[in-house]
Amino acid sequence: MIEKQNISRDEIAEAMKIEFGFNRKLCLDVVNDIIEIIIDGLQSDRKVKIHNFGTFKLNSKKSRIGRNPRTKEQYNISSRNVITFKASKSLLKYINNNLND
């Protein structure tokens, strides 16, 4: 496997095409549908759990005062939503047992 920090939807679809032999458009549609389902779940329930993979959760952060460490200048950081991901125990076990450092 190629070491990369980021992977695109097209690359996921291409990997599915190679693995399963479906056409590229179908694979890209499946990838986009999965991402859409996750987004819709976060919007409606604020939480999406994928069995044996992990949980995506939408959290609200309150506004707060931030500070530039160099200049010590203060500024307001507005309230916002953030998405967190917690890997499942089975995914963590797989990673710890099968991936080299």
C-alpha cells in the first residue's frame, strides 16, 4: 500500500473498482452515498456509529478568548461545531496487531 496522508474519493472508488470489478462511476456513486449518509446522520442525530469501525460525533464548542502566542494579542474564537472520530476497539486492535511502525 502507498503511504499517503490524504486519500481522495476518486482513489477510494478506484480501489473498489480494482477489488470488486465494478465500473468506476458505480464505485464513485457508492463512495459519495456513504459520505452523504454520514453527513445526514450527523445533521439529524449528531452521532453516526459504524459497527467495527468507529463513531463520528458532532460536538459544539463555545466561543472563547484566544491568544496569539507570539504577540500575546487576544482575539475572539467564535462558537462552532466540530466533528470527532473515535475508533472502535476492533479497529484499534487490527491496527495495533497488523500495521508496522
